[in-house]
Amino acid sequence: MTLKQFVAKQFIDVIQWNEQDEGILTYRYPMQDMEIQNGGQLTVRESQMAAFVNEGKIADVFGPGLHTLNTRNLPVLTDLMNWDKEFESPFKSDVYFFSTHLQIDQKWGTATPITIRDSEFGAVRIRGYGIYSFRIADPRTFFTQVSGTRPTYFVGDLEGQLRNTIVARMTDIFATSKISFLDMAANQAALGKQIEAEMKPNFAALGLELASFVVESISLPEELQKVMDQRIGVSMAGDLNKYTQFEAAQALPIAAANSGGAAGAGVGLGAGVAMGQNMMAAIKQSPEAGTTAPAGSKFCVNCGKSVPGGAHFCPECGKAQ
């Protein structure tokens, strides 16, 4: 070792980290064979924590602030190295910085629909997506369980694990929930809070804190959504007889407007007659029609009143039959 190299390595007396890139969770301070001077300065900024790792094991953890590196504030490392209390020689130890600020706008979503048993519609398949945020809360656990001795560890390295864990827990929550799909879709904020509470232990096991969880959308696949729309339409219609009358009345102007030549007129006329017959049948069966027509009688196509079977004119409105 040259004198210049020896002198240079002794100047490792200030250790600090400025986050230059987004999405870094851990960063190992580059020291290689360089040694840390006794009495050196360790600067840990807000939204950071630092850990001294000796032979792969975390010895000491420091929070935000300016720390002087000596035997008084490195008790665990000192004990591991069997140093005297007044050692003066430099020491070697890997220093890892942990970013503890919120990692926001992390996206989650169901790659494939989740099949659940709905209390109202039976078995349905649902999709969901949203955002969440998290931070490192326990550097010791995160180092031993996740990042290890890698020089850098990014949010992207953890994204797939967290997303799959979220979807798996959502499946369990939906499977045991007695809340119908419609109630879930109408109370997405409450659903997000429930999932957040269920997910916190899973994040804590990795040394993380789940700070927020938002459900932006809960929906059905397109084909199931069409079936639900039809069911909702029937439910809104209520009385099917009234619904049939309404549909026939809505279609009459369309048939009347079909003036594409004689053939078109015939089709329009035929459709109009068929619709009129459907309307009459619906009126006969409707409870609001009062009583059914006497045997041998018919109904006036104009006013709907009962007309004797052999009559050529309606006794009520006088229209020809």
C-alpha cells in the first residue's frame, strides 16, 4: 500500500448519503477496503436510518442526526469486535442507509378476475385496482428478510411481491365477507380501510409499514356487467305487463316511420298490428284492466272498452270495428 493510499483511506471520517435517484430503499456506503476513523462523523438525514453491519449481522442502528463514531455510541459493534473501550485504530464495517420516507403512488390491481361467492348474485368474478403507500419501519427486519447485502435495493424489486400479496389477501377477505358486490362497489373507502387493516401484519413481517391503501375501482368483467345491467333493467321495470306495454308503445313510432316503399310499409304495418295485439293481450292480463271480457266479445282498438262480438261499432267511442 502506498503512502497516498494509506492517507486517503484514513480520511473516511464523514459518512452520509444524499438520495440522488427515486425508488431506492437501501444503499450500501461504498467503502471496500477503506476504514472508518474512530471519532468519525455519521450524518443521517430526516427520512433516513443507518445501520452498521459487521460480518453480515446488523450491529447498531442510527436514526436522524449527527453521530460521532466511537465506543460510546457503538456498543454492540464494539462488543462484537472485542475492542477496548478506548480503542484508537480505525475499524471496518459495512454501513447501510435505509430510506424511510413514504413510497407513494404504488399501484396494485388484479391481473385476472377474482371469483367470489356473492350473497346476492351467487358466484361472480370481480376486478379491482387502486394505489397504496408504504415505508421502511424496521431496518433490521427489512435487512434480514428482504434486502440482505445487496449494494442497492429498489422499490421495483419489491413491487411484484407486495402486489401479489395484496391480491392474495383480497381474495381471502372477499371469500369470507358477506358483503354483496353492489355494497362493495358503493363503499370503496370502507373496503380500502378493511383491506389496509388486514394487510398491515403482512407488511410488518417484511419490516414495512403500510401507510395507506385506496380502492379506486371494483368492477365486473364486461360480459357479466351486461348481464347485471339487464337484471337491473328488469328490476327497475317492476310489473312485467306494464314493461311490455311500455316497450310496445316505444316501438310503434319506429314502425310507423318505416316508409321505405310498399314492402317497407307492409312490414311497418305488420309490426304495428303485432304490437297492437301484444298490447291488447297485456291489457287483458293486467290486474288494472278490471275484469276480463265476456265470452264472445272483443275490445275496441281505439279506447280499449269491451265491444259485443257481433257489433261493427264501439258503443263507447263510435269507432268502426
